Amino acid sequence: MAAWVEPVTKAAAGGPTTPPSRVEDNPFGANGILARVCEWMPYTSLTLQHLHELRGDEVALARARSVDPMGPEGFLTQVAEHIPFMNHVVQEVYRHSGDNQSLQRARERNPIGTDGYITKVFEHIPVVSDGVMAWHMFQGEASAAERARARTIQQLLSKDGLVTRFAELLPISNLFVAMMHEISGNHAEAYRALDMIDGWTKVLEPDSPFAQFAELVPGTDVVACALHMHGGHYAQALRSLTKTSWVEVEVGSVCFAFQSHSLQQWLCIAVDGNNMVVQPCQLSLIAGMRDVLINFLIVDTEGHRRSHGADIGWDQFDRGHKALEVTQELLASIVNEKLIGQVSNFSTKAPSFADWLIDSLNKRMPQWRATGLLARAILPPAPLLPAPQCLVAELQRALPRARISHGPLPASPQPIKLRQRRQSTIGCLATASGCGLAGVNAGAMCCTAGLICGALQVGRAAARRLASWVDAWNAEAWASVSSRAQPTRSQTDRGACTGAHQRVESMTRPASGIAPEASINHEVPNQSCGVVIELLEEDAARLGFLLRDYYMNTRWRKGFGTRCLQAMEPALCALARMVLETEGAVLPVIFEVELDEWEIELEGYAFNLRMPSMRMAMVFHLDMHQSAPRTRRVFAVLPDELLANVVQKLQDQIPEWDLRELDPRFAGFRQPVHLNLQLCAAWPKSDEFRLEAKQLRARLDLPN
């Protein structure tokens, strides 16, 4: 005992109390090999712990407690937690010691508890399972009661139960079963029992009594699950594993990252998700849902391997992080497949979209014409004509190629640049005319030159007045789009989505943004941001030419005014070049477009995508340097508040959709599958859009 007494004496004298933790040369010391071996022995470990505590050796005491076979983490204690009735003794020990963490672990491992292995064995025994289900219901465990319900007498003898379905296939007994169905008011099931031949022709279907029998027998239920899954019956595959009538799925968050080069190249580049919880909590259910997800990702609705999953094997999903990467890649590919289909559908719907847009413009036309005399002179008094086929075809070709970017919006539009006035023009022309034609009626020639120069000055003044009016028009339209609240946008809705408040990188291509001034410091407070959808330059030129013809035909109805305007067009462009700066400058024209609520038809689904009321800006940049005006740029500006409204509208209508329509293999669920979630969006980069869904919840009602 000298090895144990000396440290105690030193501790009493105020000396060092903690010996080194290495193994001592003395095998009988506190850290000797004999002490370490004894710490693994029942009861002996308790004695050594007491000696370590007297000695003041905290390191040795912690080591002995961690390896104590009868301690909270000891192997004997954990074995006892898996033994019936012994588990309750261990729970009482934990309760008196205040070890709540170990107490919770022992409750979860209780073999006769709610999820214990003995309890689950009893749930597989008919008649006994009735008592187990009643006990679960008494304890308030609805999920466990639903799990035990599959093999109860009540379920087996129900109108769709296993015993009832087998009795319907046998002569004479089917008549008795039909009578019981009719007495219970189940008329459809009564006709099913009478038609015994039809019942035998459906014995290989996923809801046949033979399939239900295979699902109830341990071992064959796995085979039934595989057959259901490869047959495209996902609901029956989950039923064979859960033995319940419903499954609840909750996911913490799922984030989709999109790269927005253009409308037709709007690609999902990454998918990430976490914190999935499945009720009832069963290991077989989690594994089954994993297999169903893999099958959905690799195989299409016709049973063929998807093109993006042809080189992926099932073994790749059993390699840790590699499986997660493969799953995310396949999910992104399926999302891209759906996006490409909807973009193609949108292009085919361009004629109806153009008609709807013209109707919206006709509603706004009286308000625009009431702004002044010049507006009444320029804008057509009659409603706009239907869009010609050539214009619609150009829209179908140009819109999918439109570029998409996000960034800060300038506070005001770019003004029209004017040339410097030349005050001595009339005098110079009059002098030159008098000197050059001195012998040929000089006075008349000077008078004529003066009249011409006066007319030019009047034309310049009119052009400057028109430019000032266009600037005022642009400023008012831009302020309405960038500063005013969006239609039906309430103050309480603000902040529902964080996308409008994200700081994003400035545009790297000022020429393709709203204006060169768009590349500004993001630290400026209250700076608005938005999305720019811009046509390619060649598409903008062709579309501008067609819109010019459409405007003339609409405004002047192909009459004398159209021919006069076409004849005067070169002179008007020359006058514009005299008044405006046309070298490296453009004439911007901004139209405020306000749309009521509208819908996007989703091909192949019973529901459509409803869009909220919105206000956006259509911007045209005209090049007046040629003999005829040429459209250099055409783009639409959508402020972030509008995008937040779209995300909020999407969040409101997703719970109304039946997700069984996404794929025919989901059609086996008894009730519509609705998804509840919260959406938020952000633009971390000018060409990257992130859509995150949080707190996703769905209930899957499995077939009986």
C-alpha cells in the first residue's frame, strides 16, 4: 500500500496531487499494469475508483470510470439494457443518479418498450398484435399503433384485409363475403367478391391478396418490395416495408443552385439537402425509401435507364460521400430535364402569350395617351392589332436565347445626349449664300437660305423638345418600376424572402447590364437590385425592325400616314443626328409594363403556375447613326421585389399541387400528396440563382 499512501500524504502536506498518467514501472501503482487490468473487472473497478479519488488522481479516476464494466458506458450495463426487465432496473439506477442521457438511451433500447425488438415480434403475431396495438394507443404512441395494425384481426378481416381478399377467391365463401360487404354498405367490394373470375385474373397485380400475403411474411416482404419497386409501384413498395397505412416525411432544407446564362440554358448545377426524418421510424423504411429514390433517379417511367444514369451502377450508392454526390448529380439532371421541357412548351405558347400581352397593353394605352398632346400624337388611338406571324416567330426564336443576369439597378435612367447648339448658323449660311451668288439675285437667295436655316432651327427645337419629353417619360417609367411598390404587395409580405436583400457581385459586363452606371458599390444603403433579361444584339435588331413595321401598321393602318412617315424617315434621322449625339450613344426608350395575375400552363400537369400581378420595365436602345433607326438592345428589368412576390406566390400554391402527377409511379398513393414548405431565394452571383426550401413536410397515404 506504500504506492497509494505516499501520494495521500503529499496531498495532505499541500504537495502535488496528480501523478503522471503514463504506466508506472511499479505494476502495483495507481497507473500500473495491474491497476489498469483491475479497472476492467466488475466491483474491483469501484474499489480502484475510490482509491483514485482518495489519492486525488483525477486522470486515473476518469480512466477507471470510463472503463468500468458496470458504469453508464460499461459493456455489462449496455448488455443489461437489451435484456427484458433488467432494462427497467438499469433505468431506475440512471434515474436515481440523474444521468438523463443514459436514461434516454436505456428507454430506447428497452426490448419490451415501444420500439423494442420483442414488442415488434409480438406485433407480427395475429391476435397478440391486437393487444399490442391497444397498448400503444393507451400509451399515446400513434405511430407504433399504426405499425402494429397491419396484422391485427381487425385489419385482416376488414373489407380490404388479407383474409377477406383470399375468401373472395374461393367458391361459396365469396358469396358469404359478398353478403357481408353488402350488409356493411360496401357495394363496390360486394361486386368484387361476386366476380371471382375477375379476381383470379388480377392475382399478379400489386394489390392482390397474394402480394399482401408476401408483404406480411418476414423475408418475403423484401422480395415483394423489390418486385413492386421495379414494377413502378412505389406506394406498394413502401407498404411492404412499413406495414402501415401512412408515412410522414420531413426534410430540414433542400437547396437548388441554378446557373442563368440564358432562358434555354437555365441549368441546375447543384442540389443539397439535410435533416430528413421519416415516421414511423424504422430502419427498413429508411432503407426502402433510399432504394425507391435510387430507382426513381436511374430509371424513367417506361422502365428504361435515364440517359444521365446509364453509366451509374447501384454499387456506387454504397460508397459514403460518393453516393451523396451521385444522388445530387442525378437530382440536378432530372430538374434540368423538367426545365428544358417547360422552356420548350413556353416557346410553343408564344402566340397566345403575344395575344395576352397585346391585350394588357391595350388596357394601358388610354392611360398613356392621357399624359399629353405628344403622347396622343405618337401612340395609336385604336387598340393594337394582333401580332403578325413573322413577329411571333421571331419571339419564339429570340426569347429562349435571351441572357439573364442580376445586379444593382441605377437610381435613374441614362438621359439622351444632345449636341452643342451653334448660334451663328443662320448668319454663316446667309453670308455664304450672298458671297457665292452675288450676281444672281443675291437678296432672294439670302432670303431663301434664311428660311431654310430657320426651318432647321425650328426642327432642332422640336427635336430637343421631343428629347426632353422622352427623358421625362423614361424617368417616370423607371421611378414607377424601381421605387413604387409592386401591385398587391403589402408591407407585411416584405422580408418574406431574403433574395431581395442579398448583396450580390456587381455586373462584370456593363454593356450587357442596364447601364454602365450599374457597376456601383454594393455598400450604398437602400440600393435596389433586379434581374435583366436581354435579347442578343442580332435578335434585338430583327425584332426592332418587325416592331417598327408593326407600329406603323397599327398607328397609321397602312394608309397615307404610313407612306409619309416612311418617306420622311431619312430626313428625321438626319435631323436627329444634328440634334443628338449619335457617335457611341443611343436613344433610350423605357416602357412601364404592368400585368394582372396570369398563369403559365404546365404541360402534362392538371395544375398551372399562377403568377402575381407585376410591374416591370421594357427598355429599347435605338441607334440613330444610320439612315434609319436601328434597335441595338432590348431588355426587360424585373426588380427584386417582383421576384420576391413570385417566390411567395409559388410558396402559396405548391401545397395545393398533387405531387402524384410528377411521375406515374407515384399514382398508387391513396390520397393526394401535398407538400408544405417555406421558400426563399438569393442571387449570390450575377449569373447564379439559389432557391432553398425549408421545413418540407409531406404525408404519404399508402394503399390498403
